Amino acid sequence: MKKTFYAGLIGLGTVGKSVVKLWPRAQGIILKSVADKDTKTARAVKLPGVIFTTKAEEILNDPQINIVIELIGGVEP
């Protein structure tokens, strides 16, 4: 039986948007949540069924998330 893993993505800038666009469908890893502080910038990606938050802690503290992908730009989070 194939196990399903849940992932959380922190950072939805240039690289984060590209990762979401290329996200492997039906590979057993489901993108559950995305965190980004910037809520004003229009995103050119659709995230149906994905939880969007401005707090990375929500992803880090979610017991269902097995994989955290950090793509924050800059020096300070």
C-alpha cells in the first residue's frame, strides 16, 4: 500500500511559485499548506484545496505535515 505524505511550503515568491506550478501530482506527496507573509502580491498560481497562511509556525506545528519545504528569500524570515 502506498503511503501518502503531506507537505508544507514556506515562501511563495519566484521560486515558491515555480515549485507549486511543477508540483508532482499523484506521487504520494500532497501539498497541504503554503505560508507567505505577503498577502498583497497577486499570485499566478492556483492552490485549490491548499491552506494559505501568513504564519510559518502553523506549518511547522501541524502534526499531519511530514515534509517542510523552506523557500524564503533574503536573510531574515
